[in-house]
Amino acid sequence: MEKEAWWYKIYRIFCRTPFLTGLLIMMIALVIASYLQLHDAFADPDSFYHARMATLVADKGFFTQFPWLPFTSLSENYINQHFLYHVILIPFVSIADPLVGIKVATILLTAVMAGMFYGLLRSFQVRWAFVFTLLLLFVNPFMFRMGLPKAPVLGVTLLLAGLWLVFHFRAKWAFVYSWIFVWVYGGFSLLLVCTAVFCLVGLVRYWILHQSDSRSLLTRLHEQYDRWRHHEASWRLYITIGLAVGGGMLAGLLLNPSFPHNIRFYEYQLFKIGIINAQHSIGVGGEWYPYHIGELIPTTIFVSIVVVLGIFGMALQLRKQSVRSWTLFLLTIFFFLLTLKSKRYVEYYVPIGMLFGAFSISDALSGKAGKALLRDVVAGWRHSVLSKTVAVIILAYVVIGVVGVGVRDLRNVRRDLAGGQDASTLSGVGTWLKANAPSDEIVVHSDWDEFPLLFYYDPSHRYIAGLDPTFLYAHDEDRYWAWVDLTTGKSDPSTVSTTLRDTFHASYVVVTKDHVAMDRLVDGTEGVSLVYEDKEAKIYAVAP
């Protein structure tokens, strides 16, 4: 009997102990996420907003009013679309400094996301689940999005868990889960899209098989019953799981303390910001601008390779491909196109693309034992020294290349995450306003992305624009352009005083040092006086 190699024994242990392997992948993710967070900076100012919201939810519980942005649509139709995310953050922001706590929460959620991805693959006996999950953790733009201390990492985790329920036809749990999903993350509709595609693919495949089957009706009914019993191809299962997810989300929307304002809010969030987007009319966040294909494919090289291999596997073994593989193939195309429209969707394209490749390759190789596959691989280089040498060189090249690219990309991710705002940015401005300005006064500020920082350090006042400029632009376009002209220094100097008092009812103006034109305009306005200055910004008081 042939003696097993040591490396094959280790491989077999990994295959037979998925729980321990899952813990290992989570530990690796924990180390990687910690490395990405070990700096005192935030690449996205929304992190400050979430940290403050978590503390407010801890103090006030669920609230449906958002007075901090009185001129935006949020003043009339606000819901905390990440309410349960903020609930999850409460222990972290309560024990330590909120900005430290939200980073710790992000590290732990990244580990949970990796474990969920691996668990989804292992639940369907997908080959090399560990390898696919490990590759996922080294994809540059994906890990950048997961490293932002905000909701995306939880959103991806929830989508993966939802796919597990849908793919396993757990209708009752899917109904409850979808209901909760609406309260946790604003991108809940993506699970509905995934479910719809899965049900459509399953029903089409069932119809094709049913129409092309020449066997007797009794034989087909018996086989269909057997499939139903094993939760496979019964058309009723697809209808049931689709209704469960759709019904759960409908319940989450209608049986909601914010109803009917939440419907209006999602009109802004999902359609006007997420789909239509005003990027051609106004300046929006960088994540909403297109991802050029020449940049997307190289920066997601591991996923690109896996997707290509998945397409080859699908083309070579078309009949072996499952409903799940076809579903993930269509979803990969969908999210790929969305990513070309807006960069932020890369956080969905990458894991869905990796899932597709993993499922497709595994389906294509179904029927062959793992040991037999390994023997087929090594059989070709056993016969000569030359073939062995070439095989070792190729293997070493691939391993070194993968490790090198992975390490390089992780370093780039950490550099990008550490290149944002320092944790103390605008803390001096916020502290001064909180201590010296009467509560609820309106503060004009020089850019919309300053709002989260001002809101974090001084939630006792109200501001002009924040979270997304579309909330102001779509609600009051005239006021939006008045604010833009003021902050870019294009306003008529003779109208600045009137604009501050009558248009914005402002008592204070915050101007950061990079807004030189605005500072020159405000500084020369009668009735406006400088009351505070530090290295980052100035505060002007507006006379009544």
C-alpha cells in the first residue's frame, strides 16, 4: 500500500475538520484586519457618524427625527437604516473611546465575514473552500471596503448568510431573517435581487428539464417527489423561498416605527443615490463614481482569475453546473456592471465572483475524488527529472507570485486606510462650538463631508449638508446652489450676509483652511467676526 505524503495528510485533516478550519480562517482574517486598523486615521468620514449614532442609540434608543440636517430631506423623512448595526456597536463604543471601539468592531466583523464565506462554501462541499476564502482576504479594493469602520462589512456578512438560507431553502428562517435585515442594513434589497435570480434560474431549469423529459408521468412525479424530499429541485421550493424573502422584507418595511417615512427615505437612498445618482450634476462621494475596467480587473486579480476559471469550468462541464452556479454567474455579471457604474459595489462583486468561481469549478470536477484529482495532477511529472523540475519551478513561481501580490495589496490597503482623516480632525472646532455656542444654532460649514466629524464632536448644533449631498440637492436645489456658491467663493460679496442670515439662518460659519476662497469671502463680510482659529479651521460668528 502506497504511503501517504505528509502534505496530503495535512490536506485530509483540513477536509475532515471544517469547524477547526473555519476557526483558522477566522483567526487569519482577525490578524489581517488588525493589521489594517493599527493606525489613528479614518479613510471615510462616515465612521465618525456611525460612532456618534451608536452612542445616541445607546442613550435614546430608537428615534425617528434627525434635526441635525434641517434643510435636507432627512429632516422630514429620516430612518436609521443601520439601526441594528448601531445596536451592535454599543458595547464597543461604550467600553472604550467610540472611535477605537468602532475599529475593534470592524476587526471582529471582518473575521465573522470570512467565517461566513467559508461556511457557505463548506455547507455545499465546495472543493478548496479554504483556498478561495484565503484569496478573498487579499483582494485590494474588497479589503479596503471591509476595512472601513462602517456598515459594509456587516452588509456583506448578512448577504452571505442570506444566501446560505436561500440556497438551503430555509423559508421560515429566511422570512424572519429578511425582516431583521431591513432594520440592520440599508442594502437589504440586494438579498431580494439575489433571491429573485436564484428562483428564476431554478424555475427555468425545472421547466427545461420537465419539457425535455420523455419518460412516463409516473416516473417523473416519483423523481420530483424524491428531489422535494431532499430539498432540491421542486418548483414549489423556489416559489416558497422567494415569497419568504420578499414577504420578510415587506414586513420589515411596513411593520416599522418609521412607516411611512421610511418608504420616502428609501426612495432617496436606493434610487436617487444608489441607482440614478446625481454625480453628473453635483459633486458626490468618490465611491459613487465609475470603476474603469482597466483598473478593476488588475486590482481584483485573484477574483478575475477565479472567475475566468469558473467560466471555463462552466463551458467544459455545462451539464454538471448547479442552479447555485448559474445564479452566481448571473449575479457576478450584475455586480460587475454595477461596479463599473459605481466603485462602492466592488464590495459585492468580489465575494459573489469568488463564490461563482468556487461553485463552478467544484461542479465541473464533481464525481472525482480529491485523492484521484491529486494523483492526476502529479502523474505527469513523476516520470522524469526534467518534468519534476519544470513542475516545481512553475509551482514555486505561482506560490511566490500569489504571496507577493497578496502582501503588496495588503500594504496598499493599509496605506489607503491610514491616509484619511486623523481621529482628532476638527475636534478643536467641535469642542469650541459645544462649549461656547448656544444649542441648536445652525452652523454653515465648508464641505458636506465635514458633517460627520462635526456631528461626532458637537451633536448639539445643526448643519447644512451631510451623509450625501443629494439629500440637500434633491430637497432644496436653490439652497444647495446657494451653499455651493458660498463655499467655493463664487457668491456676490454683497449677498453673503443675506445668504447667511436669511437663507441659512446661520449663527456660525466653519471654514477649513483648504477653502481659501470661502474664507476670503466670509472674512470680508460685514457683521461676521472671527471667534476661533486653529491649524485646521476657523469659526466665524454671524451677528443677528
